[in-house]
Amino acid sequence: MSSTIRIEAAGRAYDIEYAFVGARQDSTAPLMVFLHEGLGSLSMWRDFPSRLCDALACRGLVYSRPGYGQSTPRAADEKWGVDFMHFQAREVLPALLRALRIDAARTPPFLFGHSDGGSIALIHAASFPACVSAAIVAAPHTFVETLSVDSIAKTREVYLTTDLKSKLARHHRDPDSAFWGWNDIWLDPAFLTWDINALLPNIACPVLAIQGVDDEYGTMAQIDNIAAALPATTLLKLPQCGHTPHRDQPDAVIAAVREFVKPTR
């Protein structure tokens, strides 16, 4: 069961859908914050956050970003800027933690980010290096690849010509808000120059970077870039795995995260 909380980010109010998950819910338990993909939401994670948190004996915070799930939808005429992931990492996530009275400076959480959420996790960790215990990023983007743009353009055609909108409506109050906010900016020519590699050396926490060999939205260059900037990065390259490692290979991902967080506990 999810709840809603009002936050203020950059002078604007948003209602954010969120839920705490996992069998362990006491405030002394380590916290894992889950950051969803470009078309994701709280409900689209399914049971993975609970499974991972139970395996780690931690509690999880799952939420839908503005424009997604049951959070405040994007206005029909609102266009996201090239810096939309920076805004989520530097304004929205800190505002949500404050609203929930989570002191990340005192007890830094783990971050688990998927796709755009992985990029947001990296930007947040680079921007607030003392406030993240560790970052796990699955299929993150560190720069824009032609493969990503081509796949996103194909997804636009699928949205316009199939029942994808009705499927997304199961998870989003306003599926057009979620789809066009994401799709329009990724296909904007101005977004081709988006790149966060210069930020990566500012990350102070351990990083686990996961990529599927068969990812249709990104190549191994994405996580290899992270390892080049942060040589201590742990890489997990999964065969027979596409863009959603926690869905395609959940057991492998859970096992890798459990092994990865041991030294930080």
C-alpha cells in the first residue's frame, strides 16, 4: 500500500507517491532507496524491492517521481529540460528525504537506480558524496548513445500504434505524462550532448554497476565509463539479460548486491 507526501522542490510543490517495503521496518535498519526507469513507477518495480530488502535485512523506500505513477503528473504543455535528471537528483530526492525525516547526512542510505534512475543515483552520489552509503546502478546512462535514441524512437511508434498506453495506465495516473515527458526529451536534438562522465570522479561511495549483454538501450560502454572514472567500481555484466536486469536476472542481481554491500555494513 502506497502513501502520498507533499514536497517542495525548486519552489514548486509536488505530491509524491511512496512506500516503505521489506520485512524489517525499524528505523535502525539500513535504508535502500529505489529510483525507477524512464517509464517506471513505484508499482512497476513489482516485488523486487521487497525481495532485495529482505535478502539484505534492510528497509526500502520506493517512490514515483513527479510525472509518474500516482505522483503529481506533468502538465500537458510542460517540457522537461536536458537537465531533468539533475533536477531529480539534486532537488526532488533531497526534498523527499527531508519530508520523510530521513537524515542522509547522519545515516547515508544505499541507492538502487535503474536506467534513468541509475543516472539519477550517480548524479545524486556525485552531488552529495557524504550522503550515500553505496550506489547500485542497473543499465544506467552516462552519455547518449545512438542505440538508446534509436530504441526510444521505436518505443514512440509502439506507443502510438499499440496498446502500450493502456498497459502503462495500470501503473500511471496519467500515462501520457509519463511517456511524453521521457520520450520527448530523449529524442530532442539538444539532448544528444547530455553527458555525466565529468561528474563521476566526485562519487565517494562504492559503486556496483550492472548491465545486460542484450540491453537494447545501451552498451557496455555505459558501465565501463563508470569503472574508468572510479576504478574500484564492481562491474556485473549479465548474459541473456536485456535492459531490466532485476526482472531478467533477479536472483543474480540480488546475490551480487548482497555480496557487494557486505563491506559497507
